[in-house]
Amino acid sequence: MKTNYHTHTTWCDGGASAREMAEAAVAKGFDALGFSSHAMLPGDMLDWPLTAEKLPRYAAEIRSLAREYAGRLRIFLGVEADYLEGEASPDRAVYAAATPDYVIGSIHFLRTPGGAVANVDKSPESFVADVNAHFGGDFRAFAAAYFAAERDMVAKFDFDIVGHPDLLRKFNGRLHWLDEFAGWYLGELEATADAIAASGKLVEVNTGGISRGWMDDAYPSPAFRSLLRNRGVKFVLSADAHSAAALDCAFDRFADAEKWVALPL
């Protein structure tokens, strides 16, 4: 089966409408497409993700498309829900009114030791500025805080899929701040793999960094995937598509990499 469960549209920061993405999925021979607009409930730190007001309208459109495309394309309703301590929770209960088929839990922002917010993936420049401003330029301290938040997220909240669990690698090809084989870093991966396995959640293999030109690899890294696989964690293949062209980015490279799980979960 050809499937993608991580799809963004003009409901958040995507470049195409939900209908346009569905049409592209049919043209590309997909069997199933899951929509997963960004959401940061219950907080409202940003104005472009789904808000409590937009969530029911988003859900209604996706459910309508699912009925319309029945027999041609299975369409699922999901959200990519952010975890930010004190601001947003990726918990099914928070989104229960929309009755999503699945929830992706992701970290794009990080609560710093001083209580500020650091942006994990906005740009290389903002990433370096936030590490300098909030972690004293200590990238290792930033990485430790990132993975601690991820372990906190998977342990505390009820969701289905862990989104891009090593997103902090996004700018490493340009900044070269991280030795991915350093002992301390592998220790963070092992501890995080333990936490994910204990939670019973799925992990996505996400090709979004490739389609946006930041890296030539998926999240999580091969070493991280190996640690997860050895602990019995199962995977879904995701494009993290923000455009129709990206719906199956690098799927030819990764399609046979794992025994993929398909919805319904």
C-alpha cells in the first residue's frame, strides 16, 4: 500500500488545499492519505496552526472529502499536535471534539531553563541565536533538553505517532554542530528509544527534511531507527508534505526500509 499520514494544507502552513492534496494523492497512486494540520491547543502562541475555533471546520472538510473520495482514496483525519511545556499538549483528550483518527505528537518549540521558548526548526540563524541566548551556546545542553522533552511527551500524553523524533538534526548539514556518533548523543537516543518503546507509540520515518532541501536523510536517523526497531517499535512512512509535489518524496528510497504499519491503527 502507498500511504502518507503526515500532510499539511492551507489549514496551517501548507501550500495547497486539502482537495488539491487529495487529487495529487490519487494521481500519484496513493491508497490512503492522512491529513495532519499543525495544532497547538490549548494555547494560542501562534496564529497559523489550528485553533479551537478552526478545528471543527477543518475536521468537517476532511470528513467530507473522505466521503467524496471513497472508493478512490481512503482519507483519514489527523492532527500534528505540538508539545510545549505549559502551552500545548498532544493529547487525544484535547482534540476529542474533532474525533481524529490519529494524533501525531511533535516538538517544534522547546521550553528553555529560563522559561522562554526556543524554536527548533525555523531557520539555522534562529536556531543558533536561540541556543546562544537560552543555553549559553551549549548545543549539547540544548540537545539534552530536547530529548528530555521528547521523553516527557511520550510518557505523559495519549497520542499515536511520534513525529520526526530527532528534528534537531535538521540544520546539522549546514551548521555541523552535532556529532551523531558521539557517546553522549547515542546515550540520549537510547534513553529516548526506551521511553518510546515503553509508551507503545508508533514512530514516523519522515522525509520532510529531504523535500525541503535541508538534509539527504529521513528522521529518525538510521542509528536511531535501529535502536527503536530493536526495542520492537513499529513505523509509519511519512512525507510531512507541505506541497502536492512532496507527497511521496523519497518514498522510493525508504519504501522497503521497514515493515510499515497502515491505518486504521
